[in-house]
Amino acid sequence: MLILNASDIRRSLPMQETIEAMKRAYASLSSGKAKIPPRTHLSLPINNASALFMPGFVPDANGDSLAVKVVTLFPNNPTKSLPFIHAAVLVMNAENGQILALLEGSTLTAIRTGAGGGAGTENAIISALNWIARQQNKDGSWGQKYQSAMTGLALLSFLGHCETPDSEKYGDTVMRGILYLIEQSKRKEIFAVAEGHSASYEHGIATYALGEVYAIARLGKKKLPGMKEAFEAGVETIIDGQNPDGGWGYWPGEQSSPLSLAMCCGDCPTHGVGPW
């Protein structure tokens, strides 16, 4: 039987590999294939102590897993310079029940908790991106109002996950959104349907998204005709709208307000645009 202490477990479980294992485990649990019954709680008659027993079975293409985790909680232990919690995991052969390994449980739990958070976050991101992709309009935009801003925000969500027009799953979605903004740039100087307090926000968000696309997607294989021109035109509109006092208004010529629009200009050198 293999026995792994805390140091052995840390060496054996690189975080990225553990995250991938947690993804498979979550998938098995969601599909109902994994069997994780409620834990058994045993109250002990001394020292207000207790023990927890947590069995589990997880099928996997790399080999089915059968294990039992045992945790003991002794509140008085710290007064004896002993840990409050002790934990161990017993791993068995899922085909014949043979005991394969005994693992130190506290370190395993700590690594599992970190990896579970990473895997859970990734699953949440994918679910969110799938939802955003389903909301895309036929013309490549998002939203029923303020489409340029909504499209910019949607594209930034995909770009934040390193999704580009070359991506296998979301490539077409990203490309259609980019082409929508490029087409809007050809029609007018500002990314907004009508004048108003929302216009500057729309234009700033759309231009920012195009800047991110320009910095990332131009390194890919797919051509984006008009991409550079659309981004630079968006930035030029921002520059032209700056007031003498150095600020921007909700609309060119209006009194300056503290808008986030200026961050587009500050971000331009990152993308090789400017100076003006």
C-alpha cells in the first residue's frame, strides 16, 4: 500500500493538473455519474469530539476512483499542542476493493479547495460566454439599445478569455461582433445611434473593444479588413472631442465631465497608435 505524506502530495499534485481533474469530477457530479452520498457524522462521548466519514465514487476515463475521507475534530487538542483537525483519505481499487493508498488529508483538502475554485471559476466563465454567444443578434451586434456599447462589452468578455476570430468555439461569434463595429465606423464618426448622455460612453466602450481586438487579433491568421482604420478613427474622434480644459463632455463641445472615455487614449500607445 502506498502512503503519501503532506510533502509527497504537494509534489504529486501540480495545481494545473489538479484543476483539470476537478473539472472532470465536477462534470461527473453534474451528470449524475459520480456517487457522493451525504457524509456520516459521529459524535464522540469525550472532549466534545467528532468524526466525519465521506465516501465517494467518481468514474473517469483514466481510471475510476473509489475513496473514503475520514476527518476527526478534537476541540481540546490545541491545549496539547496537537492539531484541532486530523484527516486522511483511503483510496481503493474500484474494481476489486483492494486498498491502494493512504493519503494525508489536510494537504489534499487544501489543494483540492484551490483547484476546485479554479475549476469552478472556469466553468462559470464558459457558461457565461455560452450565454453571451446565444444573445448575439443576426447582424453581429448585441442588445436592443446601445448596440455599439453592448457589442464592445460582449467582445471584451470573449477577449478576456483569449477568444479571437481564430478560436475554434467562439471564433465566428467574435468575428461577427468585430465586423459589426467596423461597419458602424464606416457609417459615422461616433459609435452611437443618437446624441445624448450615452453617446460618449458608447463610443468609448466600442473604441476600447476595437483597441483590444487590434492588439490581439492582428496576430492571428484571419484577416480583418478595416480593423486598424476603425480603431484609429474611433480614437481620433475622442481626441477631436477633447475640450480646451483637457476634459471631455458627454458630447463634443459640451462642458467637461469626468468620463472614463479618456482611458481609450491612455491605452493607445499599448496598441501602437499615436501620438497625435
